[in-house]
Amino acid sequence: MNRNVAFLSRLGIRLPIIQAPMAGGSNTPEQIAACCNAGILGSLGAPYIEPDEIGKTLAAIRKLTDRPFNVNLFAPGWDTELKVQPEPMLDFLQPLYAELGSAVPKVPSRAMPVFEDQAELLIREKLPIVSVTMGLFPETVMQRLKANGTFIIGTATTVEEALALERSGVDAIVAQGAEAGGHRGAFATKNPGSPVGTMALAPQIVDAVRLPVIASGGIMDGRGIVAALALGASAVQMGTAFLICKESGVPESYKQAMLNAREDETVVTNTFSGRYARAIENRYTREMLRQNLQPLPFPWQNAMTGPMRKVAGAKNLPDLMAVYTGQGLRMLRPIPAAELVSALEREMRACLTDLRESFV
Amino acid sequence: MNRNVAFLSRLGIRLPIIQAPMAGGSNTPEQIAACCNAGILGSLGAPYIEPDEIGKTLAAIRKLTDRPFNVNLFAPGWDTELKVQPEPMLDFLQPLYAELGSAVPKVPSRAMPVFEDQAELLIREKLPIVSVTMGLFPETVMQRLKANGTFIIGTATTVEEALALERSGVDAIVAQGAEAGGHRGAFATKNPGSPVGTMALAPQIVDAVRLPVIASGGIMDGRGIVAALALGASAVQMGTAFLICKESGVPESYKQAMLNAREDETVVTNTFSGRYARAIENRYTREMLRQNLQPLPFPWQNAMTGPMRKVAGAKNLPDLMAVYTGQGLRMLRPIPAAELVSALEREMRACLTDLRESFV
């Protein structure tokens, strides 16, 4: 099966499914390899990983699969220096850290790995597939990736962003709908906190670009995959569905918080990292909102809340964790990734058969 | 064609499409009749219409079609008396009214028609189909509608709401996704301002209830209809797509504002009526947000901003209008409703054929 055989064959996959890159430990080598070996595209979310460590992770994945996989970075453009006074935020965080028996961490001299070093590593490794979120790769990076024959996937949350990515030379575009969990890939919208839902976004991007479109946001099972294909997508990208899988590297407390939450309990918030992301609403997000407190710019807010979220995760205190997740929470299946892929294939076929037989 | 033949036949329609009830003048008798005569279900959004006027509108529709149609009310439960001090809001509105050359209206003694009188009219008219948003019909109203053989459609924005509607005895449930324009039907969620997208909401409601589910939110063409059917819906409800049609009764300035806006320029805001609704972001919504000003409770905020919005519409000043619309703005087609229905049918068939041929 498949509408866009050339596209899937270029990605080396049998089913039109990409396991989403997710920064923050979910994408273990075991998860990525299980997905690739099951016939879909596995992805490593590498934006917060130092280049050396990315290299080691690539080697670990390659030990588990000989299939191609995708590596994701955030586009550069974030503030490499903190240009605002952090004191009001440190004052806000102090009692929360105290609750956890910790001190507020010192403001680091650097809050993210250096993008240029990360990009250099990806180019040197001659990766078959890379993806970018939160903007465009610089032109020189695009040229060197293309010289390597790398397939480049961009991420758009609006039609304008999709057109900018197309002009930049990417080979396919993820249409990230509002339902998606984790960080918004937004980079050219006035309303990053008020995103467009998948049902509206995917067909508008399909109509605007000539590239294959990968729908994401709220897709949790075979019904969602067929729905995305009906909207004109060539494939889907699924994060939340794999985040709960056995191989996912997030702590047990994180998975439990996902399983305990309902579909209307997530919000799009910039309180954790300084950039908008969908996460479960909790005491932390409510308190930031109540105090009408501006987060530090990305990635500084992320650096200052990271240790709090980590300790809270270890202590199973979801009220101080950032539980990034999409809105399809009642459709979560905490099973091995390979079993999930089998189920998705079965469900897709059943859904297509049902449409075929019901509508003649 | 059709999965749920009994359901469609009960609604008297050939295609699985409902033209959404939209309060505020969009649903003219001409629009409703054009939809019914084209083989879909037309709807009258009647929450703001006094019972006498509803009666006259029903007669006008019946002159134009002998097909059944749907009449929608808001569930009761709003504040029939204003219990907060309106002065801060009146102070905020004063310069805006002054800009339009008007004075702030006096706080009326009543801000909505009396629900019981509206319900009495619908019961007396023995309507074949009615729908309710923002809650449940009172038990006595349910009993009397059922005694008449009326088919009752409820509106849910979460699974909990869908289950409450099912328990109340409705016959079908609209799953209103986040992409939808206009008022949220929400009545039992803590996060009415942070709604669940159609791609995630529809299948979760389908899984939870035994009733037919009608998907809405972001559905603008045949691709969206097939996508909704893939998610398990028995039909779709489309508002925005019909709001722009020739027969829609909103002013030309309103339609022009929709055609000028992009998909990422709407927000879910309670600033216009006191209840959350999706509308185009403008100077009014931004100013309310900047001043962190609480709207009066529904329907009092609605009553106090209504004249401003009306005059602004007549003067073509979108910055002071409430342009309620969904997120599928690039897919708008300002054509007659019957032409839209023909196009939807053609597109549905093409989409199903494409899925059939591409995925074997």
C-alpha cells in the first residue's frame, strides 16, 4: 500500500509512520531501533544533547538496527546569552526548589549545546535523514547536508512556515497540529500559544506546498493515520503514542502522570522552557499564570527549571514536572513499540476496509 | 453510501453533513432551506432569538423547504441577574463606544430570551430535530421533546461531557473540536479556554459512547469529511464553511474579515460574551488581555458588547467586531450553499477513491 511510494521508499519504511523525535530522554536507542525494525521511521530528538554524546547515541542505535533513522535538532536563533535579569524568576523558583530539598541552580554560562557543533557532527556522520524544528537550518548547513544526500524534514505550524521551509530547500514538511505534545515548532506566527489544529492545518499546508506533508498532532491509532491520509498527508508523525511505550526513556512517574490525566488537562504553556509547549497543567503552570510572571527567554527558562523537573520526576511529584504530552490521552497504550506498530497497521487496514464497505 | 444509514435516514439526509447552528444571524431561512434541499441537515441557531421571532423564522423556513431541519438552543444555567459590579467593564468599553460615536448601552434588565419560553415554543412546534449546546436540557424538557418524537443532539467538548449527554438521553453527540469557530459548547471542563482538537477528541468520544458521533472543528471540504468518518464519526457538522456562503446573513464586513485572516489569527477568548469562543484576534481582544480585565459573566458581557460589535460591523471596523470563525480560513469558499454541498459530495467521493486506489 501507499500513495507516495517514492517518499516512503526514500525514508526506507514500509508504513507511512514516523516515530516523533522527542527531546528529553524518551528516544532511547532501543525505542528508535524497535521502530525502525518494525517498518516505520525512528527518530532521535537531539537538541539538548552535546555532540560527543550524540555520536555515542548514533553508535548505540546502529548496533541495534541497520535501518535508516532520523535525527532532529532545533534550528539556531535562541539567545546564547541571558539578556534579562533572572532575579524575579529565581525568587519564584526558590520555594519550589526548597520544597524538593534543593537550592535554585546557578545561572549557567551556556544553556544549550552549540548548534554549529551539533550540525557539524550530523554532517560528518553523513546521516540519511535529519529534521529541524523551530525554524530553518542555516543555508551552509542545508548545502552540506544536501551534498551528503541527506533527506531533510522541516516542521511547520502554519502555512507561512511551510512555505518558508519549502523555499529553504527541505524535502518534506511536518504539519504540527495543535493537539501535539511537547514543544511547538513555531517560528513565524504571532500566536504560538494559540496553535492550529491538525484537521485544519494539514490540508491547508497540503494545498500550499508541493512537498510531501507529514501530519502530526492527536494521531494515536490507525483511525488517526487514515484520517491524516484523507487530509492529503503522505505520512504521519506520532509522538505521544510512542512516549508511553515500554522502550521510552522517560521516568515511570512521567508515564503514570500521562495515564492519570484526561484529554482536557493539557495546556500550551511557555512556563517550563520559555517557548510554548503542550504539557499537563499542574500547580507550577497555574502558579506562573496566577502571578502573571514572564518566563526567561528560551533556553534559559529551560535551564533554570530543568533540575526542579528532574528531581520532581524522581520523587514522583507531577505538580513540579513538565509532563509534555498530546491530547489523545485516553488512547495511550503502554506496550512495546513493535506491538504498537503491528496494532497501527492492523487498525489502518480495518479502517480502510470499513470506509470502503460503508461508502460505495 | 453511508456507514450509519439508520442515523442519516432518521435525520432525513442523503449526505453525512450538518450545517452548524450559528447564533447571530448567519442561519437565514434561505441558508437553512438551501442546505436541506441539497440533501444535508440545515440548522437554526436560536439561542438569542425571542420565542415569537423563532416561530416566525420556522414559518419562513417551512415556506422554502419541506425537509426536516434542526433548531439549536443554549442549555439554561447562565446568570439571569448580573451579580457583579459592571463599572470596570463599562469604563473599559466607554472609549470604544465613543470611537464609534455611540454611548455605552445601559445594563439591560434581561440579557437573553427566557430559556423556558424558548423550549416551550420548540416543544409546541413538535420539531423533528433539536440540538443543545453549553450543557444539558432540563429533564422535563427532555421528556416532553421525546414524547413528541424529537431527535435530540447534544454537544460535547470532552469525553466527560459526552457521557453526561448520553446519560441525559440525547440521540447523538456533536464532538466539538478546538478548531471550531464561535462559542465552545463546553459545560464540564476546567479548561474551556484550552480545548481538545478534533483529531484527538472525535475518536476518544467515539470510544466512550454508544451514540452516533458528529465530528466538528476544522472540517472544510470532502477531505475533512472523510477524515472525520475515518475517526469513527457518523457525520460531520460544518459551521465556518457555511458562514461564508452567499446565503449567510452576517454582514459583508464580517465575511471580508474572514477572507482577510490567516489560519493562525484566531484565538479562543471569553472577552466578547463572557464565555469562551473562537474568533479573530483583534485590537479589542488584545486590549482586554493587556489590561488583564475579567469580562462580565455570560450573557451580560455579550449584552454590553453587542451594540458595539453591531455598529463596528456596519462601519466595517473589524478591530471592534467579534468575527467568530474556525481555523480553516484558507479553505473558505464564498459560493451558494447548494454549490458547496455539491462540491463536498464530489470531494468526498474523490477522497474515498484516492484512499481506495492508493492503499491496497
